[in-house]
Amino acid sequence: MTGSEALERFLHTDPGDVGCDEAMAVLHIFAELVAAGADTKPEYRGVAAHLRACGPCGDDFDGLLAAITNEHP
């Protein structure tokens, strides 16, 4: 990623993004809710925003969700 690409990505960051630490702290809860089909939007909007923006955290979520639902990504 070039410097201008990194800057562009930063400028488009959702202001509600909770960051890696907070997302990882509740990832197991978020994944369980998603697997159950629950509405996560009200309480976990910032977590969802972070998972869309952060590739490594998104990968962790995908793997955890696959493990919970017994599906392979």
C-alpha cells in the first residue's frame, strides 16, 4: 500500500470504528450474536465498522464465525 492509499483509507475511516482492542475484547460475543442471526446494529455498530475496515480483525472474525457455525470460509 502506498502512502497516498494509506492516507485515503484513513480519511474514509468510520468515526464509529472502535479500534482493534475493543473489537477483539467483544469479538466472541459479536460472533455468537451474528451466528444466531441477532440484530447487532444497535450495540455493536462500532465493532462492525471496525471489522469492515481492518483486514486482520475481519479475518479473525471470519475464522471465529466459521468455527462457531462449523463452516469453512
